[in-house]
Amino acid sequence: MLLYIHIPFCDSKCSYCAFNSYVDKFHLKEQYMQALCTQLAFELQRFQVQNRSIETLFIGGGTPSTVSAELYAPIFKLLAPYLDKNIEITSEANPNSATLKWLQMMRQLGVNRISFGTQSFNEKKLKLLNRAHSSDDAKNAVINAKKAGFKNISLDLIYATINDTKELLEKDLQIAFSLPINHLSAYALTIEEGTPFATKPQMSQESLELTSWLFHAIELHGFKQYEISNFGSYQSQHNLGYWKYKDYIGLGSGAVGKLNDTRFYPTSDIEAYIQNPLNISQEYLSHEDIKIEKIFLGFRSVLGVKLNILSETELQRAKILLDENKLVQKGNTLYNPDYLLADEITLFLSS
């Protein structure tokens, strides 16, 4: 069982961000955190969570570091009996708001992995993306996380922006790998409806050649790719849990949960969520929905796809891809050696 907690507060709204986040609702923080506790108590019952059965916890956003550590304490108190003794607890953070004190206090609560939304160390690129931190802020945040006792530290980088070059991205990698991190996520800039970049589609300029070069360059720095956007000497257990199709509680406004063949969606309106955190809509997944998702997730990660979930027609199509060396079979599992082809392979098998 996994647990995700969504914190919708941000100190700035990035030009590309389509997540459920707000820069003008900080006055609601305390009420929101109380509402999280109400929903959590309900979900623990609905999911029939047993003692020590929550394997991973991920606090995302938004920006979790905009909320003081003290406000997280009631949640951790409520969760204490249900957390596995070897649990991975991750919190996202922004370099400008994750102070050394905040990092130390979150560490004391039990957080043992931190993920920084760095995006770049290039000042012009940070301004282009409307990030609220500087390059020095990003470096100091990672150093402070190490001082606070974190052994598992990750950072995000964004590529495929309008001015990206191999030289710029290589400089970002050099700085990133000079810091005490053991995980890196690399995301292509995508243009989403309703964002400031929606009227500027030219801001995203992804090329297969540059993306392939970047992924290879990250691996040359010693971080092995284990999913299309994730690399590291450490693999996030929470990420792997999603890709293994484990059940997960989605806590908070705009979060998503899954139990067996049902997805749960708490309301994305923060005021409505505070008023009634149990206003949760449901979506039922068909057998075919689940199978396609498993195929897609398997081919974009190290997990691969089990042969026994494929139909005879799909197995015949997989044989074509095996003959063309676009898939590799080991035992009863098919693996995709090029994650950039995950969508095409899934579409070919399932069409």
C-alpha cells in the first residue's frame, strides 16, 4: 500500500505548471492540513489499512516546503501505527523555501528522502520557467539536505525548452553530479492547457536526438535509467510501487487514489475540499483499462510486461517486435530496451 499527500500551495506559479496549486491561498494552510487528517482517517478505513502496511509515503504538490513542519505533525501522528518500519518517506521541496530548519524538522518527523524541484542551474532558464529560486539556492538546498541527515536526495531537471543546447544541459548535469544526490528525474517541457505557456507552444522544442543524448549523458555520470524520466544509484520505491500497479491512497485536493479496479478523486477545489474532504468521486476501470495501463507502465520502466497478461493477438505482435529487436524477452517477461518507444510499442500491441 502506498500513500500520496498533495500540498496545493506554491510560492510562485511556474509558466509550465498544470498541477492543482495556488499562490494566493496561504491563509488556508491550517484548515487544509486539518482536512487532510479527516480524509486520512476515512481512507484508512476504506482501504482497510493494517498496522505497518503502508510501504511508501510521498508528499508532493504544489510545494510541500511552503507548509511549516509543525503542520505536518498531526498527520504523522495519525499515520504512525500504519507505517512500515523500513518505509520510504519522500517530500518534494523547492530550493527557495526548504530552509535548513524545515529540512531538519521534516527529518525528525520521519521523512527520509527529499526531492528538489531544481529544473535547471542556468539563471536565464530559471527565469524563463518563472522559477522562484536561483542556481545558488538550488545548490545550497541540496547541501542543507545533506547537513540535515538525508541520505536519499533527488532533484528534477527540465529539458526540451526553447534555448536548450547540449552545452547548457551538460553544464546542468555537471553541477547536479557535483552535489550529494543519488537520484535524478529529467522531464521534457510539455505545454499544457491553461498555463502561461499555452499561448507560447514554441517554448517546448523536444528533439529525439537531444533527448537520446541527454539520457546517455546522465548514464555516463553513473546513474542508471530505470524509467523513462528517472535515473539513479537509488530507485524510488514509491515510483516503483505505482509502476507495479499497487494500490495507493490519494490524500488532498486534486490527488488520485486507487483500490483494485476503482480510482478515487477528491475535489480539486481547495475551499470545497476544506469544507468536505470526503467529497470524492469514483472511476471504475475495466479489465482492458487495467491491462493497457500495465503494458504502458511496464514498457516505460525496468519492470517489463508479463506474458500472461497478453492475448494471443498481442503475443503475435510482440513476436514481431522481438524479431526486430525492439523488445527483449527474459523468462516470462518482455522488456523494452528503449523507453522512448514505450507509447508506440503499447499502441502497436493493443491496437
